[in-house]
Amino acid sequence: MKLYRRYLLDLVIPHSNVFSWARTFGVKSLSLFAVLSLFACSGGTQQNPLVGQPENVKQGVPPESKPKEDRNPVPREAMRLEIEPELPSFVEGQESQLTIKADILGFLDQDFVVEIKNLPEGATYDANTGQLTWKPKLDTVIGDNYMEIYSLTVQMSTVKRPVLSIIRQFPLYVQRDSPRPEILKVNIPSEVVEGQQEKISVIVKDLDSADDNLAVFGQPHLTIVQIKNSSHDGSSLVSLSRPTWNDTNPHRMDKDDPDYDKNLWVFDLVIDTRNKELTSSRDIFNFGLIATSRFGLASAEAGVPSDPRVVNIPIISKVPKAITTWPDEVIKINEGEKSIFSFDVYSPMAALSFRGQPEGDGYLDPIEIKENCNPNLDLAGKAECKCIKAKSWRYQCTFTWTPDSTMPPPLPSSLQNLTISVSENTYPIAFRAINRNPYRTTDMEVSEFVKLIQFVKSN
């Protein structure tokens, strides 16, 4: 301030004529400037320099001596919040429970609280056991829905400060209070022969299908499924019949039928064994049926939901025509020489080695020799045929003949209609085999054989 005052006086001294004005102005200006400078340097007469400072500064404690803040040692990822069962299901009008499980892994001494943010109407929660009990009121599920999903919000928080929290949302599945469809009756054939196609009808009762306004969407559905651990799965053989313009599938019974009920539905199925080799005898094939309502509610067997109705159908082997190992070529035998020729007659499918039970493919009647192979016939040299039963499906035969120069007899009348060429010194041998189905006597196949033998005259 002194320098400032001296500088101002130096400015006005050389000009004496203005000295008195400058001196007066300078003294007043210097006084005002000094007051303003002092106020600015001090920050105001009422300012407290400790205002806004940390507590340790106010108390004169050095920063390095500040006490550490109390921190929560629990990591958030250690907090676990779950429910049991994992996918809880409730039914309208029925009381059910679920359990809320909470834990802090590795921190058993830490306390926490569990809070449900949106407890369902009518539900109760026991914080001590973690059990939530709820009986959903009727009509919780509305419209054509079979199920509603309620989102339960649960919060888990630590007691120790600072408080750590996690929030989880769990789906609660609420099902409509609706009766399950019921498979009342399955009409099946007593048995199916390989190569045939048979019809099956299934009657399903569904009380949820009676709404006349939902004639299309109200009908139930039928699903064909496999049976677990089945040794003879027949599900691939069965299918729903294709509907036609005047015969839907499923369809209701005729209203004139005494058993008519608008809740009853008839499903038409077909079991197709054409072009298939399924068994070598008679085996029981099975498949399962599950009826489902328009709400997706599945039928139950023996009180177990979604368990299929097991259907068993006996399938028997289609008996084949018997065949023989006697070749089609003409067999030549020298005159005067005894010849023995062996051949078999058998059921062909039974003879295949990969079949499990070859005996079941057929039951051969005794081989019937029809012409020119009987010692009682006037065949030169007394030709003879013998057939011995080796198995139920197989006969082993022998043809024995010592021909002489006698001319062969004319072709028998029973063989006149056969297209065979009989040359000189050629004898037709005719025999017949009947192969029967041992499990269905009406199922049989008849095989007619005509073989040719020619003897060669000696020179």
C-alpha cells in the first residue's frame, strides 16, 4: 500500500496546479482500495475455514490416521436364492406348496432376510420355514388357455451394512381346474396276419369338448407313442386314418346311436403289416395312446398323468408256399442203374437262419405223391418216393429208381393241364405240399410240383 501511495504522489507532484485535487482524490481512493484488498484476501469476515472439511481435519487428525470404514465382506455372487420344486405347478381350487431356499455360500455366520415382493392373492408365506402355500381361486385361468404363468419376485438381503441384495423372479404355473380326457375303449382285431391291414377304433371322452361354439378347436387329440422297454414295438405300424370330406377323424357318434354323447369322440386308426416280416410265429406287438384336450391336458392311466394306454395286438406270421430243392432241370438216369436222388420240401421263411423261431413259419402236412412215384403204380422199374418229417416245417425226401427198357406210361390226366414238355423216355413226377399256419388253421398255402426224370438207354 505504501508503494501504491508513493507512486500516486509522484504522479501529481510535478503538476502543482492540480496538487490539491489529486491529493484529496488519492487519499480517499487509497482508503477504499485498502479496505477492499483486505476483505478479498481474508475471504470475508464471517467465513469458517473448516466448513466442508472432513471430520478428521476438523479434529486435527492427520489423513493417514483416518479409521477404515466398516465394509460387508460378503461377495454378491455367494448369495443363493432358489425354489423347490424348480417348476412349481398349481391347480385352480387346490392347495399346493413350494419352498424358498436361501443361503450364502461360505458365510454361514452372516444373517440375511428373504422378502416376497408380490405375494399372490390368497397365498401365505412362513419366513421361518421358507414355505409358500397357495390355493389359486377358480377362474384364475381365463379364456381358452389351459395354463397361466405367475411371476413371483423374491428379494434376499444381508443384515450387515452396507446391505447387499439380490432379486429373483420365479415362474409359478397355474393350471385350469379341468377334467382330463379319458380313453374309454379301444376296439382291436383279435389278431393280425402279416401282410394284412386292419382297422382300430378308439373312443375318447372329453368334457372340455362339449362347447358347441368350439366345434373345431374343441375336439381332443390322440397321439400314438412307443412303450418303454417294449420287445415288440408296434407304434410304427399304427396311424390315424385320413379323414374324408364326409368322414372326419375324429368324429362324434351318430345321434341315433344309443351310446351317443356329445363328449364322446371316435378315432379311426389302421394297423398296416403289408410288405413287412415281423414275426416267425405269433408275437404280441404293443403301442401306446395318449388323449389330449384342447387345453393340452393329457389323459392319465392308473392315476398317472401322461402315462399312455397300452394296447397289445397279436401278429402272426403269414404262412408261405412250400418250396422244394428238386431242381427244374430234367434229371437223367441211366437205364439199368439204380439211382437215388434226395430232395427237401420246406417252408422257405422258416429255413432262413436269421429268424428267431423258424418252426413257427409253417406246419407242413405229409407230402402227397400224386403221380409216378409209388411202388403200387405201373412205373417201369418200380420207382419209389419216400418223405420223412425232419421238422414241422421240413420234409426230407428220396427218389429211388432202376429204370428198364419199358416205355413210360402216358401223361396222367391230372397233369394234362400243366405246361410241361414230356419227351421220349421222360417220366413226370408230381407231388403236392400243404403248408399250414399253426396259429391259424384257416391260413394255408398249397404248392403243386411236377418234376421230370429221363432215363438214358444203354447202347
